[in-house]
Amino acid sequence: MGKKITGAEMVIQTLHDQGVESVFGYPGGAVLPIYDAIFQQENVKHILVRHEQGASHAAEGYARSTGKVGVLIVTSGPGATNAVTGLTDALLDSIPIVCISGQVPTHLIGTDAFQEADTVGITRACTKHNWLVKDIKDLPRIMHEAFYIARSGRPGPVLVDIPKDIQFAEGEYENLSKTTHKTYTPPNTIDGKAVSAVVDLMQRAKKPIIYSGGGIINSGPKASKLLQKFVQKTNMPITSTLMGLGAYPGSGDNWLGMLGMHGTYEANMAMHDCDLMLCIGARFDDRITGKIDEFSPKSKKVHVDIDATSINKNVEVDLSIIADCGKFLNEALKIIEKRNNKFQSFDLWWKQIDSWKKVNCLQYKANSDVIMPQYAIQRLYELTKNKDTYITTEVGQHQMWAAQFYKFDKPNRWLTSGGLGTMGYGFPAANGVQVAKPDALVIDIAGDASILMNIQELSTAVQYQLNTKIFILNNSYMGMVRQWQQLLHGNRISESYSDSLPDFVKLAEAYGATGIRAKKPAELDDAILEMIDTPGPVIFDCVVANLENCFPMIPSGKAHNDMLLGENVSDEEVAKAIDDDGKIMV
Amino acid sequence: MNKKNPASAYDIISINEDDERHTLSIIVDDEPGVLARVIGLFAARGFNIDSLTVSETESKQQLSRITLVTSGSPSVIEKIKVQVDRLVSVHRVADLTADYGQYGALERELALIKVKGTGNKRLEALRLAEAFDAQTVDASLDSFVFQITGRTREIDRFINLMASVGLTEVSRTGVAALKRGAGST
């Protein structure tokens, strides 16, 4: 047993014992004891955000770029409710974060006290698990359980709600960082027979495809290496979800590009026509499947996922393996090597895929007067690809263009809000990455609308002299909203014009950061280089073509082989692309 | 359910399957909020709850048993089981539907039923209660309260019959269930 310390000190000691170097937070009445403990130590660095949502996304960015657990500290009431969006975001994207929230003293709970909210009630639906600590004796165990549950199995957000009197109370602390849990036992084995059965299916397949997802990234960098080896060994084509980009290199030979609603033609056609689909660490999300009863009609489907609830949730599969993706790949490679397996020649399949590639689905009309948004991402990629670069995004057209045109060769380099689609995610997330990786080049690819949702975090970036760069594709619209209004609401552009935008250069300067603007394609490269070379936070206002839309696109309610391509699509086709059944989909 | 505009992905899948009724026994840590976690999951994912009972059952280990009757297509029932099992506070989930599994399970329910009336109706109510082995636990000049235990469908039948002899109020406990034989849940 350890010596007696206060609850607040236990919180900080747990963070230290769990290897947490930086936390993001915002003080307030119900967390003052914890902030007092922060003040009196040097092991854990605290980054002061400007809004608790910023803290939650910064913790996500920290977690996603390092593979460690991200931590945020918020006060009771509004502090906790402001963090709800980030917790929900982390739940949908399986990001391990621990939220420590202050609560009114135990004897005031339930009295509608000042800044009281039923935080565990509110966050029950948006965390993997949460706790209200009512006894100082439970605090060390709960704190360490929180970290264990956040990072193990399918990772996710957890919340520990600590009343102020518990923070003041003294108790014995024990380092329980090796703790497990009496009821929570994530899968840690793999069914070798089932993996053999998968290899059998692979041997018979003529038109196989790997459909990988964020589960590979969450499994750790080793899983990405194994995936590359697996692809090399089998010569199977591979596509990935938005969340899985970077697990297999975007410049790799077998890469088809991202799949789904704004995925490539070749990836979606190959998904539709394949005879074996190997889904590793993805979850058949509606952005991926399109019309569910026309989804890949001729294929045998294998699903590898660490979360049993993902199996058969949206799409019935033929074979499922509940295990860590890395473990699966390791076991499959062992079996393939042991059997010295011969696979079918996929030559004909590759020939077919190459013919789809020739469609050149990402082409767009170049312009020498106006910067095309796609061109901006291409140039950004070319000028940053040889650096230690991390890209985050907000949500919308810019996000899809970034996914299409920026090639990720390593995991953990791409951070985006996939499941929840949170505008305002990218900039605080980028700050979180920059805190974890002070020497890296961290760029938030943003839209003019999204960036305003958490722009206050620029103050945080300036305070800590973070080098975070904000690259705004400024088209003066909520572009994706406008695109959908064009597609299914008769081109009635309702409330999606970004009226009264700030002057982003002046805005940067007002915060004490640097602002750069580019309006012409000819000045783009120099301006990007200037952004990279400028120390401290920079807002890059990249003024792009106003009305460009994001293609290719599977209109909602349509199947994979029913894509709209950008080059040859007429306004009329756009207007009629979605039928009545599709209109109810989001 | 509107089949053309389904409310959730679960509805789409269940279109061609018939609904089944399942009794699930959910063993949970007896801690504050655990019931809210379980029923919150049902509400959030659009699963049905037909009946629910919960009580501490093994106080030494601080365990509670939630017995929950739900209905849905076989694929939805499967989803319910894995979703509930994923909750951190849940030890295990067992399907204790009477005719499910190798040995099946025992399901019992208790109901209190109030009937009001005089004359022949009153006599008929008493005769029916006797036929169903229901106990009379309260009586006044113009009312009875009967207590009946049994399987859900027997109680349903009793209540249906009582409707024609002056039924005014019903209170049911919901299903309690245990596995048959020596094995435990």
C-alpha cells in the first residue's frame, strides 16, 4: 500500500503511471483541486484549450498520432457537456481517450447545484464506459480501469466523473496500471481453424479484394507492416475506408484508392464485382456499402473485427473472425508460408481493374486563373510528402478531396472525423498532434465553414507556439451541403453560402499568428512553401473555385456500380441522380 | 413499421424474417446505473423490451440478474445478445427462452388481477380463478384481487378471460427465468 495522497493527486499520479505526457483541459470550479495538483508537479504537461470541445478533439489527435491514450480534463456542467461531441466522435471512430470531469460535491448531487449536470447520464450513450466516483477508495482502481478499457479491445472514449469532495479526500494510492477488469475481457486469441478457412477461400478466389479499415491502424504500426506483407505475398488488390488510409501505402502497387461514396471508380467496381471480399478492421458503414441489397452481390465475404457487434450488423458475411487485425494477418501469413500456398493467377482480374483505372475517375478540369481545390491538395501533397507530415481535416468537400488526392504511405498520419462527421474536428486535433510531435509538420486541411467551428483554438496554438498549419480550401460555401442541395433539392442553395466570412489573414494576425493568402494557381507553390517555412501557427487562405463539386460519387440509395463521375456529368444528371428512395438517406 | 422508409438499418434486414420472442438473462455487476446502461442500449438501437425484471441475486459477489423479454427477428436477437454482452458491466448473457437450447429453461411470471362486479359475473370470476389455480388475495363486496403465477401465455389467457367478467386492473412482475437441470446460467 502506498502513502496517503488526495484524490486530485491520485488523478495526476495515475496519468504519470500510465505514461501520459500531455493533457488538454480547461479549469473550472469543480476541478480546482486537480488544477492545484497540476500546478505543483512537472510530470504531466497541461495544455490550456479555449473550449472543451477543442480539448476532446486535441486528445483524439494526440491519441491517433501516437497510439497512446489521449486525456482531457473538464469541469462539471458546461465543461462536461461541451466535451460530449468529442466523446461521441471518439466512440464512432474508436479512438482511446479518457475524459476526467469534475462534479459538484457528493452531498450536492441531485440538488440542481451550480454547474451540476448528470454527466454520467449524459455521456452513457457516447462513451465505451463511464464512472461516477463516490468513494476515494475506488478512485485508483477506477482511474486505471479507465485507461485499460479505453485502449484495449475496440478502443474508445471513457469518462471518470469525480465530485469535488473526492478530489480533496485523502486515500491510499496504488499503481494499478497492470490492472484488468472482472467483467470486461476483450478478445486476445485467434481461431486458427477459421484463419485456415479464410486462406482456403483465398486459394479458390479468382477476383479477391481486401477492404481494410481503421481497425488496422488501431492495432498498431506492426499490423500495417503485416498488411503490406500480406498484400505483397498474395498480390490481392486493396482498398480502404476513410479511417484506414495509410495502413497500406497510397503509393503502393496494389492500391486502388479509397472506396465508398466518394471513393475511386476502380475500388467501388472491384468491390461490386469481386468473388471474395476480405474485410479487415472495417464495419460496412453506409458510406461504404451504398445500397445494401445490391452490395457486392457475387462475393463470399469474410469479416475480421475485434468487436463482435460489428459482425453481421449491416451486411451478412460468410465467415467471421473476432480478433485483433494484426493477430489475424500474422496468423494468415504463417499459414500461407507453411502451406507454401499457390494462389490463382489474378492476371485477368488485374486487367479488369486496370481498365477501370483508365476511366481516370479523379480527373478534373484544370484552370489557370482559379485554383481548383483538387489541384491545391495535389500541390500540398507534392510539397510536403518528403517531410514528417501529419494531415488532419474538418468535414466536407475538402475532407473528401484530401482523402482522394493526398497519398498516405504510413499509418497514424491521417486524422479525420469519419463516423460522426464533426465539423471543427481538424484544427484542435492538429494541435493535439503537434503537442505530441513538436517537430512534425502538422496541417489541418479545412473548409471556410468548418474552420470557424473551433477557430478559438488558434489562441491555444499561439500560446504554446505550436507550428500547426491551417490550410483552408476557401470556396465561400458549405460545399458539401451545397453539393447535396444541387443533387436533391432542385439547386435551392438554402443557407449554405458562407456569408460575411472573416478576412482569414487578418483573423490570423489578430490572434498573433501568421496569415497567408493565395488566389492564383501560379502563386500557390511559393505560398505553400512560405507556410511550411513560417514558424508558429499559420492560416493559409487558399481561395479556390467556388462551385466545384466532389466526384466521383455514389449517390445515396445507389449501388457501387452506379457512380457519378465528375468529367462527364451534366447538370441535369446531377439533378436527377438521386431518386425518391435515395432522398430519405443522409 | 414503414417498409419503404425504414427508420434504421435493423429494420431493413428484418423485413423477411418473422419475429421471435426471447427471454434473456443478463448477469450484471450490481452498481449504480447498470440498469440504465442496459435499457439505454435497447432504446438507442431500437430494440424492443416486452418485459423486464431486475434484482440483486448474489449479494456476496454483488451480482444482479436482469431478466428481459424481447422480440425481434433471429438476426436482431443475435445483435441484441452481442450488443448487451459488449457492455462493460455485463458478466454474461444467456438465452433462457423456454424452448431454446438443449434443455430449455423455466419461465415464470406473477400477476395481480382486479375484477369488479356482482352476481353471476362475480361467480364466474371465482370459478375461472379456481380453474387457473389463481389465489384470491383480496376480496370486497364487489371486487376480487387474484394472484396467478405461471408462464406468460397462461397468464395472458387468464387475463383475456377475466376481461369479460369485470377486469379493471392488472399488475405483472415480468418474467423470471432459470435454466433447467443442475447447470447455472
